[in-house]
Amino acid sequence: MGLADLAQLVRAPAALSVPGDVLAGAAAAGHPLGVRTFGVMGSSVCLYWAGMALNDYADATIDAVERPERPVPSGRVPRRTALAVAGALTAGGLALAAASGGRRSLLGALPLAGAVWAYDLKLKSTPAGPAAMATARALDVLAGALAAGRGPGRTTGTGAALRRGAVPAALVGAHTYTLTVLSRHEISGAPARLPATTLAASATTALATALPAVRTAVAYAGRFSQRTGNTAATRSGATAGTPAVLRSTATARATAIPRSTVTAETAAASPSTAARAAVVAAGALAYLGSYGTAQARAVREPSGENVRRAVGAGILGLVPLQAALTARSGATAAAAALGVVHPLARRLARRISPT
């Protein structure tokens, strides 16, 4: 057994889809980057890899028939070793969470670890399986919110941090739910209505992610244009000899705030608002461009191979969705950096399958 076998066991490249969960939650809590956040990212990667190893331990008999090329059924990794790897990675993930964020980060990691083990050992083949997997991903986002809300100069309560992370957690969970439902048909194929349904859900998720930021940018641009026009009209009135008292009164009524405040604040905020909306929209479009295209192909030909490709695209397509959610919370630079991860993950997935 070598490192390549272990990398295949834990689906190593797929773990690149994990840090973005934590980053999206941390951005929603208001502090996207920090030592605690990076520590929780490492913890979540360990727990994700643990889940992959545990999955192959639990599915050894099924994989011997359906996926004999995997490390456990092929004999390259003993089944007991897969269980040992899962246990060691779980312990490491919990220890890293405690070391980086104390009891509060451990509060986020413990239920996540429980969800991973419950899914692989008990719930995966039941009707509750997709909900369990979606819960695990949502908990990963909330773990980021918990980590970001506590630290030097930050005293956000646990309840407030969880509330701030609720929306990105729900959107990531919605994506994961439909992806898990689709993944159940990777071998035998699916009825065409299933990928059509998940495609509609993905489009809805992208719209729900992007629309608030785009609306804010459009509304702000409209207010900026109106205020600029009012200011120009006031200056035009000055050239016509309007008394100074009347000019200042007209300006106050038209803008509702002092002219100096309009020109200073609007000029500073408008570019950042537009940039944020652009990054959010780009992330949402990249998400649909990768995962949506793969699902559309499965709608046309819902074979096992096309469904499997769609599932792989959905795992990696989570990264641009996370980038859009991170930018929506105001962390535009962090979101742009996260966007670089997606093409890297896709390149690595050509060597080691993420499914």
C-alpha cells in the first residue's frame, strides 16, 4: 500500500471543495480569514477524508461488484486499514479543531464528525441519506461561522454566529442534498426527470445566491445616479443666479443627506459594491457552467457514466458556489482567491476521481 492508494481511498482532490464551506461561514460571521478559520479548514478536510475512507470500509462488499477498481475491493488497501485511517483522521480533525478554536470550534466539529459516521455506517442507503449528507455540509459552513465569531477583538455569541451562517449553510446544504440524490444512480443510470429536477434546483440555488448582491448593486447605482443628477442640477442653478439659501435647501430636499457626504461615501462604496456583485455573479455562473452543463448532458442521456460525471462536477462545482457566497458576505478578495481553486481541483480530478 502506497501514498497513491491512500490518496485514492480518501479521494484527495475532492477535499479542495471543503475549505470553501468554512470560508463562506466565516465571511458571513464577518471575519473570513484568521488562524482559527484556517485551523477549522484543516479539521474539516480531515473529517472529509475520514468520511471517504469510512465509505469504502462500509461499502466493501458492494464495491466488489460495482467498483472493483477501488483500493479496498482491489486488495490494495485492506478493509481494516480503511477503518483505521477513518478513525485516525476523525481524531486528528477533532484535535485540530480544539487546538485552533478551543471548545467553541470543537462544538462545530463534533456534530460534523457524528454526521459523517452516521451517514456512512447507517443512513447512506436509507431515505434519510441525502438529508444526512446535506446536514454534514451545512454543519461545515456553521463551523466556519463559529470559528470566525470568536477571537481577539471579536465576541460574537454562539447564537449570533449560527444565525449569520444560516443562509450560506442552507444554500450549500440544498446543493448537497440534490447532489446526493443524483449520486445514487451513478452505476445504473437515472430516469431523465431526475437530472432535470436537480438541474432546476441548481439553477434556483445559483439565483438565490446571486440575486441579493446584484439587486443591491443595481439599487445603489440608481441612487448614485439620481444623487449625481441632483447635484448637477443644483450646480446648474447656481449659474442661473439662484440665491445660496434656496440652493442649499433644494439640495437638502433632493438628496436627503449633505452633498459632501454623497460624493465622498458614494464614490468610495459604489466600486466595491459593483466588484462584489461581479464576483458573486461570476461564481454563480461558473457553478452553473460546470455542474449545470454536466446535468444537462445527463438529461439528454441519463446513463450511469453521464450521471457519474455530473456527480463529479457537482462535488467540484461547489467551489465557485462557495466563492459566490463568500463574496456576497463582503469578502471579495477571499472569494476571488477561492475561485482559483476550482480549475486546480478539476485538473487533479483527472488523475484521481472525486467520486
